[in-house]
Amino acid sequence: MKALILAAGYATRLYPLTKEYPKPLLEVGDRPIIDYIVDKLVVVDDIDEIIVVTNDKFISVFKKWSQGLNLPKRLSLVNDLTKSHADRLGAIGDMEFVIRKKKVKDDLLVVGGDNLFQGELADFLSFARDRRPHPVIGAYDIRDKEQAAKYGVIKADRQGRIVDFQEKPASPKSTLVAMCLYYFPKEKLGLVEEYLGAKTQKYDATGFYIDWLRQQERVYVFTFGGLWYDIGHHDFYNKAKETFTKNNGRVNDDA
């Protein structure tokens, strides 16, 4: 299995912090956000390579970061060759770029480079393996419809199959939101290229792909417990800094 960390965005909502510095390398608890993600990936036995996709503007910063790591697994950096927010490939474009560039033929676990979550990946991957060859996405019950409207909102049946998905809806049908954590079996990787080739809708965000995908075949959802932060703007970044401790990303529930 390959793991792909999406880190090629330009994070304009976090300016000026991210104007000249990549969001995944912003610090929480004296460690870059991406370090917490890597911690969760290196303990998964099935993962033999961690791929970080970034852009031409920030590739040198990620190279410097990677030189300070001492990992038991191979870590690769991929430059998607974009230079600004205006010419970005988007999350799905970056997935397709990496699959093609690295000739990925294994199962693929995709994680957003700004995702801080308390849960571990073992249960998620066990759930996903039991449902292959179908894709599975990670989700979190945010328990607030006003907040849910800022994310991709999921409605699932009793078996956990997604029956409805809406990207940032005005009136959410549930409080279950997508975390930017996806398991794609190798049999389904070709659907990424097929989706981009159709170009029938906006495709920058992963949510639009998930909605398209669940109409092509079964897509299941796994709900994580604990705490979760999507570092999309200053409020969430500040909250994460208050809550995450310096103890390897463990969440301080008293914070």
C-alpha cells in the first residue's frame, strides 16, 4: 500500500502565515502538522512508501523538512510543478498526477496534509479491507449543522454505504462530514483519471469526486471518534494549537 499526503495547496485562507510557507509545516505543539500524520502512517505495516505531493513554490521547504526525518519507511516528495493558487491542480488533480508520475499500482491511502485527528488508522483500514474492492472515506460527526455546512456532508445507510454527499451545502442533511482521508483499492485507481477526463463539473475539491464516485459504485464511510481538526483557517489552527499537546500528537481533553 502507498500513502499519499496532499500538501500542494496554497492555503490562501491562512494568509499571511502561509503566503511564503506551506500549511502542513505550520507548527502545532512545537511540531509541524504533517509530522503527526506521518506518525500515524509509519506504524501501518502494509504501507511501504509515504508520498508527499507539494508544489514548485514549496518543494525546497519540504526537502529541508524531510532531511531531518529518520523514518522506518521510504518517504518520497513529488513536485506537481504548479507555482501559484491560480494554476493549482487541486486535490484530485494532484492524486492523478502522483498516480501517473509514480506509476502507482497498489492500494492508495490518501490523507490531507492539514488533518489532525485523534483516532488511529488500524480500525479504519480493517474496515476498508473488509469492503474492498470498494473505496472507503474517513468521516467525523461534527454534531453541529452550521459547522457541517463548511465541509462535505455525508448521508449513509445502515450498512455504512454513502447514499448522499454534498459539498458545503446550505442546509446539511446530517452532521457527518468528510475528513479528507480516503482508501482507494488498486482496482479503482483508474476512476480518478476517468473523473478528471469527464470535466462535467467543478473538480478542485475531493468532495466533488466523492459525490461522482458514489454514483458510479459503492462507497463506504468509517466514522472516527476522538477529536479532529481540519486546519482550514485561523480559528481552527489556533484551537488545534491550544488542544494538541507536545506528546506525539496526543489530544489533551482538558484543554
